[in-house]
Amino acid sequence: MGVRTASRAMVERKVVIDGASPARMASPKSRHRSREWDIAASSRHSNAVVGRPAASSFDGVPDSEAAKGILAGMGRQVAFCAIRYTRASAQSRSVFAMTEPTRRAAPAQRGERPSGLVSALARTRVSTVFAILAIGPLMRLAALRYAVPPGLPSRTGCDACGAPVGLTHPWPALGPAARCGQCRARVGPPPATVELAVLAAAVLLALAGPPGGALPALIWWLGWTIPAILVDLAVHRLPDRLTLPAAAGTWLLLGVAALDADPGHWLRAVIGGAGLALFFASTAVLLGRRGFGLGDAKLALSVGALLGWYGWPVLLFGLVLTFGLSAVVSLGLLAARRANWSTHLPFGPFLLLGTMAALLLTT
């Protein structure tokens, strides 16, 4: 007898025992019940096999036929699960095929910048340009006024024709061209040097500027120190009207930043600035022209405060960078025969570069 015949015989036997008519098996609902009865019969058979003789019967159906019915029910269940798995796999493949073009196009979309980021970058560039245009003339005017030898009055106009130069007549003398508006002679620092210095400082502060509340103090210090360095390069002196406001504003802004931070930072900044200034001043008094100048000592008030704010190792690292840069440049000039052992080099530019390098590398 086949598997299907055995299963049907077992089901009909079950129907007769339970009092149901075989005609009810013709409906779909009855056929569904037959599958449930098959599973129930297999369960009952598995529970009854233990401790029974091999030749006994199960509800009048031989054991071999009952086993075939059980296997047929299990086969139908396996086939049903296989069909459901096949359908689910087909659906997943269709969904994957639909989403594949979108996922392939995703890397190209990632490379595009959001509109909000583009607008923020555009605003940053525009504000940077306006800041350079606003600060550049002021720095040029400061460098022009104080770039005179000691003992001479501040410069107020063009050296060639005497045309006045000031905020009331800024262009083109206080612009990137640095030319007198009447005689076209060069006025003040070389063309575009101030603007490039401001641009470099703005880019460095934006990309790798020191965090925390000391950033306003650093910006203030740069605003006064850049023209002072230009004066030092021109006439080898650092004017008090630029170094003292730089130191006073730096100490004040660091004190304001200490209100939201550890007060020990400000105390360390004060000690670092005062100690470095005393060291430079002592060399000026003891060694004369072979030591540092008093202008360097006044600039050291703000340099030591900025470096000391971030810790004693930062202060020491800044001094090492400053003296290292000075030694490298001096050896280069000696090798090129552009200077001798008695040549006096301005030390202000090395203080500026060493301080900026130490802050950008350590903070």
C-alpha cells in the first residue's frame, strides 16, 4: 500500500472512531483537519510505541502503515516549509535588486557637500576676507607710524612727497599695494605682507587653534604683535605702544577666561610672563647689546603668559622652539655670508613663530 493510501486509511479509521462521516472529508476544512489528525496520530503513536509489542496495532491500523502515515505528514510539513522559504528568498532577492542601484549611487552622494555646510563655508570665507580688509589697514598704519629709529617722531605720511597717510586717506597707501597715492612710492611694510600674515594667522587659528577661553587672548595678542614684528624687522626695535597693550590685554583676557576654568591657569600664566620678562631684562642689563633688548622683555610678558596658561612643559617647549629657530637662521646667514658673529638679529619674529608653533603643536 502506498504512503498516501495508508494515510487516507488511517484518517478514515480515525473519522469512524470519532463518529464523523467520511463525506465531511471532501471539504477543504476537513482536509485541513486530516493533516492535524495525522500529526496527532503520529504523536500518539510515538507515545504508545514504548513498552508495546512490535506486532500490536494502533487504532486498528498496522504499525507499518501508521509509520508511513507519520512520514507522509512529516513530508508535507517539510514541503510546506520549503515552499515558504523559497518564496521568502525570492522576495528578498527582489528587494535587493530594487535597492542595489540606490546603494551603488550612495558613494557619489556622500561626496557631495550638504547645502548648509556649503553656505557655512561661504560665510566663513566672506567673513575672513572682510576681517583682513578691516584689520589690514590698521596694522599697516601701526607699522608705518612706529617703524622709525629710536628718538625720532612717529611717521605721519609718505617719506618721498610728504603726502599724509592715515585712516582718512587709507587707499592705496594702507592697502595691499602699499603705494603712495601721489608719488607712487612704497609706504610702510612691503606689499601684501600684512595681509598674508593676517590670512595665515586666521587659517591656523581656524584649523588648529588652541581650545578653551584663551583663544580671545591669543587673537588680541596677534593683533598687536604682528605690526610690532614688522617694526622690529624694519628698525630693530619693539615699540612700547604695541608691546604693552598686547601684554595688558592678554593678561586681562586670560583672567576673564580663568573665571570659567581653574584659577591656577591664570596664576601660572602671570608667573610665566613675569619670570620670562625678568629673564630677558636681566640679560639686557648684564650683557648690554650682547643680550636681549628691553623691547623683547616687554614682549615676553605676553609670550610667557600665553605659554604658561597651558602648562610649564608648553612654556619650555615654546622657548626651545624659539631659540632653535634663532640658531638655525643665524647659522644659515653665517653660511651664506649675509651676517657675521657681531650682527644683531631681531628676536621678536622668533618669539612670535616659536609661540605660535608651540601652541599649535601642543594644544
